[in-house]
Amino acid sequence: LEWLKLPESERPHFITLYFSDVDSAGHSFGPDAPETGRAVERVDKLVGDLWAGIQTIPLPINLIVVSDHGMQTVRGVVNLSDYADLSKMRVVNEGPVVLLYGPDPGTTEKVYAQLKGKSPKFDVYRRAETPKQWHYSASDRIGDLVVYVRDGYVGATAAPNRPPSKGNHGFDVQEFKTMQGIFFAAGPNVRPGVELKPFENVNVFPFITKILGLRNPAGLDGSESVLEGAYRN
């Protein structure tokens, strides 16, 4: 709020901030726990205080509130080392998605064969074969193999020394509606009373650039048309 009160020459035109409370509580206690509910209440009050403060500033300010993901109760852990020898692989595990990087194509294919079809609790993909809707195959940073752990489980490569998080994200939104986020917007460039159908977060970017009068870069994933009904000039 103090930034918004600065002289025009010093005042930022785009400000972002992040509250970690709800995410942290969801991981630690689970999405349905009372502690997570209280975290939601804390952040709701902070956003309310922010909006009240914005009303006192004589500027055309738009406020957009989003979450980058939802939260799913974790049912348990799948230990991939029970199915394959991963000693030569570099492993990056993040919730239900485990990325495996092989030292050479032969080792990678051997591990792929050891994992493929060995359990209904996970799927393994070569990077180029990941589902099209994931948009997750165009970068070399992605693992040579991608393991997706199903049904609310998360992946591990050795018996965990401590219990997994009680809540997590990264699950396929087509399977878990709990992965859906929120989108609320208010301000002079937002049409009041509009209810939007579910959309992908990539479409928030062109909505903001339209408000700011900025040109979108070429090859943008999102589309300005998706949130067109919420925009007013």
C-alpha cells in the first residue's frame, strides 16, 4: 500500500505478493485439516485488509487473487526402488512426479523396462511420450523418464525416513479436481458479477497484459480470449 502511495515517477505499475500459509498448512496437516482452514481465514483477512486499503487510494487499481494449484490428501508412498535399480540414475522426486535422468541411453532403457507396467500405482513415460495435455516434453531439463504416481500416492526412491506430507499437489487435474485453483478479480478493468468457467492458469498472463496495455510475446501459451468476458475497458 505504501508503494501505491509513492509519486507517479517512483510508483510501480505492477506488484505481486505471495502468501505461503495455506500451501504450508496443506502440506503439513492435509487440505481438510482445521489448521489449513485457519490458514485460509488468515490469508482471507490479509486480502480483505489489502482491498480495504486500496479503496483509500485515488488510483485505478485492479486486484487479482489466484492460487497456482490445489491440494490433495496423500494416501501413501510408492517406493520405486522396489521395482527398478535406480543406483545409476539421477532422481528428482517432487510429490507424484519423479524425474529420472540416465547416464546413457542403455541404462535409461533398462530402467524403463523394469518400471513399465509393473504396478497400477504408477505410469512411466519416456520424455517424448508424456501425455500431450501435460505440455511436458519440449525441454531437455525434463527427465529422460517421467514417473507419474497415481491415485493420490507420491513417489520415493527409498524407504522414507519420515512420513510423507499429508497433502500434496502436482497430480493430473483431469483426475483430481482438488488440483484446481482460484481466480478472483476486482477493479476498474474487471467486469463485476462475472462467473467464469474453469480455465488454465496460463490465461491469467494475457489478461494482465491487456489491463497494463502491454504486447504479448510470440508463442504465448495463454489466450486473451479466455478471460475476455471478465475484462472491461
